[in-house]
Amino acid sequence: MKRLLWLGVGLAVGALVVRKLTQKANEYSPAGIASSVSESAGGLVESVRAFVDDVRAGMAEREQQIHEAFANGVAFEDQFEDLRGDDIEVDFDEPTSGPHPRQRNIT
């Protein structure tokens, strides 16, 4: 009876090992790799779509804030004013020294 019990346990363990090995082998077959890549690409595409949706929602919210400020005649606070470099003064009437680098003297 003990032998029959151990034979059953051995068969069950053997069947589980063969099943796991077959699943791993299928993961590394061309079909398994293709399905894995398609699942990964599907997840990536979904992540990009979610990101684009979040950006669009943020843009719409910001645009609404700007429209409300404009309608109320309120000067809207520019968060990025210091990053643009608007404080640089340029005198367009003053000639530059020398010719433009792209100008050639053709004679």
C-alpha cells in the first residue's frame, strides 16, 4: 500500500513538473514570444493613451482658466515669465558688426 501511495505522489509531482516545463518552453517559442510582445505593446499603447488624455485634460483646464481671466479683465499670472527671457532688450535699429554668417561675397 505504501508503494502505491509513493507511486501516486511521484506521478503527481512528475505531471506538475512536466506541465511547468511545457509552459516555460511555450513562452520561449516564437508564438509565445509574439504573444508576450503583443501584450507588452498593448500595455505601452494604453499607457501612452492615458498620458495623452491626461495632458489634454490639463490643457483644457488651463485654457479655461485663461479664458475666464480674459473675460473678467484680470491680468493672468504667467508662471513661466522668468523662464522665457522677456527681460532681454534688443535694439533692431543698431547695425550688427560684420556681415551675417550666411552672406557670401559674390563677385
